[in-house]
Amino acid sequence: MKRGIYILPNLFTLGNMLCGFYSIISTINGQFQSAAVAIFVAGLFDGLDGRVARLTGTCSRFGVEFDSLADLLSFGMAPALLIYIWALRPYQRIGWLAVFLFVICGALRLARFNVQVYSSESKHFTGLPIPAAAITIASFVLLHQFLFGEEGNKPILIAALAYLLAFLMVSNIKYRSFKQFKLRERKPFNLLVLIALLLLVILAQPQVMIFIMISGYVLSGIVEKVFRHGYEPSGEKSKHFVSLPNFHRRRKG
């Protein structure tokens, strides 16, 4: 800290926090679409700050902590307040318990990430990243507004979604991080064509396609876990538990 801090990546983090704060203000003012869009923009800033820090060699412990504080505001408090005022306030205790659990699990997810940031593998996240959970909620709000308008009945399903996302954030399910995707390296030409087609599909119906894509990412960790481990026949122990005694013997030996 005596040598100062890196300005460039922290400017993107500050943009992330600004979008989260704007989302909260928009929710209070009843501008739910603007609040949801602000969470998307916050996710863009959140993705850029880490990438810029790695590309410019300006990663720091201060940046990690500042990013977590911004994430808790933009992807914890902002989406929780959004769904509570937008849909869950009439359900009273069920509503505020759902959003509180979402916030506390998001905080625990960020704290665990900070502890593991220098020791865990970079190809996967442990637990659903909090930006993905927040964008899932924001995309659900936009999809519902697109399909049913402002006056549509708000489903209690959003409370179940908040509970599910909270559980996934603190779970041990692995999610791909995509940090290994090198933008500066040469890629096949067909990849650029695929990205262009994907952008066209998203722009054609963004409210629907973004929800489908983020839902696919949320489900991907669960699907990969099922296919990775599978189900053992009854009466047999899984390979994971069979290997534990050998691990402990190697440690003692």
C-alpha cells in the first residue's frame, strides 16, 4: 500500500460498483428494467477488471479485495433488492428470507474465493460465481417483463430460484472459468464466424436468449458433476471415498 495502487483495473471495479449502486436506486424508483440492465453492465465491468489486470500485469491483493466488495454490492445486494421489491415483498417472511439467504451465500462465496484465489485451479470455479447468479436473476426479470409486461403476476418461483442459486454458490460444484481462453492467440476462423452468429441470435431476441444462455451455464456445473462422478451401484462405495484412506496413508508415510 505504501507504493500505491494500480489505477486501471480498479477503475473497472469502480464502474462495477457504480452500476450496482445505480441498480439499487433504479429498483427503489420502480424502474426494474433499468435495474436489471445495470446488473448486466456491472457483470461486463467485473469481467474486464480481472482480464485487464492480468493482461497489464497489475494484479494485486488490494484489487482482489476491492473487487469482492464491489461484487457484493452489484451481485449480492442489487439483485436481492430487485427481486424483493419487484416480486417477493407480498410474500413477507418467505420473500425476505429468500433474498437474505442469497446475499449471505453470495458473501460466503466471495470470502471462499478470496481464500482460494492463489491456490485453486484457474480452469474452474468452486461453486456458482456470484455474477452468474445475479445475471440469472436479472435475466429472469427482463424475460418476465418481456413476456407479460409490467402488470404481469410475479411468480413465487423467483423465491425458489433465489434459494437454488444461493445453494449453488456455496456448493462444491465446479464451474468453468474460461480464464484459459487467450484472446491474443490465433484461433480458428470458424470460431469468429460462430461468435458472429451467436451475437446475431442474441440481438434478435436478447431477453430470451440471454436467459437461456445463463441458465445453461448454471445447469452446466450440475450436469458435469453428474457425468463426472455418475451413480455407483448400490452396496458399492464411490471412487472418491475409496481413495481417501490411501491419501491419508501417503500423508502419514
